[in-house]
Amino acid sequence: MEVIILQPLFLNPVFKERIWGGTSLATQFGYNIPSEETGECWAISAHPNGPSIIENGPYAGMALDELWKQHPELFGNPKEEVFPLLTKILDANADLSVQVHPEDDYAKVHENGELGKTECWYILDCKEGADMIFGHNARTKEELIQQINEGKWNELLRRVKIKPGDFFYVPSGTIHALCEGTLVLETQQSSDTTYRVYDYDRRDSEGNLRELHLDKAIDVTTVPHQETGVTPKIEKREYATVTTFVESEFFSVYKWSIDGKATFSTDDRYLLVSIINGNGTLVHSGKRYSLKKGMHFILPVGTGKFELVGNAEFIVSHT
């Protein structure tokens, strides 16, 4: 009988070059990025377009999607066929395209069985006075179509001010775009489906206008826009503050702020953990694991009690 080894699963991220990317993933996290137009770090990913690789322990060298299939016991023998979540860090060195994502049923039919894409953003950093596009002002589908066709983007698109530490829940069907000078940690369903609505008439490296997906975008956009304001719940513990940002049908997301030695536990679910500030140590079953900003790991089901020691901030998620 095979012995199940429960220990943190540290992951090597995958990087994606984007027309709007920059160098903040290197300067802020010390990552070895492929170019000065690096827009995305797929930090915890089992998506076929960029699976993370386990870097430690008995599963070292195995891709997360392989581990999910071959060792489901680490994840509580889940019913989902594919690993359901994807953690990214996005460097919006320039404005991202205005876009919208489908929900599960639409994506399953129109995107070869892909999951839909509800996501959320934790603003790690942004320039002073930064904003983002979040929602639209159309009252009906007809009005949405008319304003898109007439290019009335200033009338159609809503802008909201942002600052570091803000959190936004972005359900499928929400028109949105990160804007220049923003660094974000994104927790999302494991999907790579995006419908572009508007891209500022930008051209790719070959001089072509980037493709838009207006028919599908109009199909899936929620009209009128639904507000999704988040009221964080803050719990003070000894040497730790736990902030609950969202608990939805797709994921729950928290921030853990540690100053000292804090004890946590997970038995019935696996946790995705990203270190966004500081450094410290994870102590589990007598073993110590060094932690620093920019590291990402999974704690399997049945991990039980563990300690986080140091001065650090973590974004934690689970289904």
C-alpha cells in the first residue's frame, strides 16, 4: 500500500509574455522573467496552457495537472475532473483590453468544455490615482450593442479608483479591465477564455489589430451591470490577522497577516497559498520550510496543524 506523504507542495510558476506586460514581476518578486513584456505569472496552475511544476518532495518534477490525476487523495478525492482554480500575478504595465468572461454552461458549449471564468483581484500595488474599468452603464442589451457599435466607450464603461490592498470580486459576465500601472494577484476558475470587447485599436507585433470577440462578449455580458461590492471580514488572532474577502460557490479567498508565530489547521480541504510580502518559516510535522515573498504552495487535504512564523502576508484560497 502506497504511503501518502503530506507536506507543502511548492510550485515553479509559468510566465506569459503579453503586449501590456512589463518588468514588475522581476523587480517586485525577483522572478527570472522571459522578457520586458512579461504580463502574467501563472503561480498555481494545472491548466493545459501553463501547468506549474512541483519543485520539492516525492512529487518533484511532476506537473500539477498530472498530480491531480495520479494522486487525487492529496486533494480529498475531488469530484471535479480538472483542478478548479488558477492563481496568477498580473503586471499591467499598459492598459489591458476591455473584456468579459463566460460562465460555466456557455463555456462548456462554446469553448470545448472549458470552465467559465469568475475571478477576483487583490491589488498588490498601483500607481497613485490609478483606476480600472469595472462594469458598464448600458440598461439593456440593445443599448449595450448600440454603444459598442458607435464606439461610445467613455459613456459605456465604468471606472473605479483603486489603491493597494483593495479587493474586487469579478463574476463571469462582468465587463472589466486592469489599467496601466497595476500589479494584481488574481484568483480565478481554471479557465483561459477571454472575450475582448475593446482594445484601444492596438496592433500586435505584426501590425495587425488584435482580434475582438463581440458576438460572444455581448452574449455573456450581464445587463444591467450588477454591483459586487465586497465587505472584508477581519478576525484578530494571536500574532495573526485573518481577512476574509469572499466566500463564493467558486472559491473562498483570504489574507493572512502574520507577526510572530501563528497556528493554523487544514484537514478537510486543500489550500492554495501565495506569499505576497515578507518572509518566514512554515513548520509542519517537525519540518521547517523557508518562506519568502513570491513563493507559492499547496497544503494537501489532511495536513492538519501547521505554524507560520515570521512577518509576512499571504493570500490563501480554496474551493
